[in-house]
Amino acid sequence: MHVSTFIVTCSDSRDAARDESGQVLREGLEAAGHGIAGTLVVKDDPEAIRGALDAAREAGARAVLFTGGTGIGRRDCTVETLRPLFEKELPGFGELFRMLSYRQVGSAAMMSRATAGTYQGMILFALPGSPKAVRLALEALILPELGHAVRELSR
């Protein structure tokens, strides 16, 4: 099943020209046959993140992939913005991501707050801002289950 997706980069320091993680997502999703309904780079700010989510919904996305703002830095707020909106949280996503990440980066993996959940007929993924972490999450977890997850949302 091919899924309409939307990519949101949450960053105070990146713009569209320097959005390597967003590009990793775009290339991986397109290579797997999924459509890209849109992409945005927004500030690490709750209002901007919610606005991007509204744009994704209006564009008809069934999956929204956020990159950035999942660490423990003072400005990191993607998780705090999305989690209250989740109708159903998918704790296994974050648990599996941290397990896989631990194999690559060791104990620093515990500082990731990557998470996923559902919202208004969409599945949302909150990923770290690192291109390597994004590639890991995309290839090992998201792409193998994206079609299945969206089918389940439609049941």
C-alpha cells in the first residue's frame, strides 16, 4: 500500500537548503513508492509544529514524519507538542528505535524521546534530527510497517 506522507523538520538552525534529515526521509519514502504531500521546515515551537500538522492534514497526508526536537535540549518540544494530541500512542516504536539506536551509538540512545501515535486518521512519527537516526528509523521500523499501520487506521 502506498501512503501519502508529509515531512516536517522542526529546527531553529536548519532551513530547506540545509535539511539533510528531511531529504533522507523524502528519498527513502519516494524510493519505497510513497507519495510526498508536502514538506515544511518550522521553528522548534509548539504553534509552528501544530500549524505544520494542520497543513499535513489539509494536504491529505495519512502519515506525518517529524524530524528534530526529540532530544533533551531546552528548545526541544516536538514530543511535548504531539503527545497530548495522540489518540493512541505507539510506545513500541520509541522502545524499538532506542534499542536499535543503542546498537549504533551506545548509551547516548537513552536521550532520544522518539515516539509515534495516531491523530485524526493519520499516524505521526517524531524522530531525532540526526540523518543517521532518521535513516535507521525509516529503514528498520517505518517503511516495513507504514502501509500496514495506515490500513489499521482505516479499519
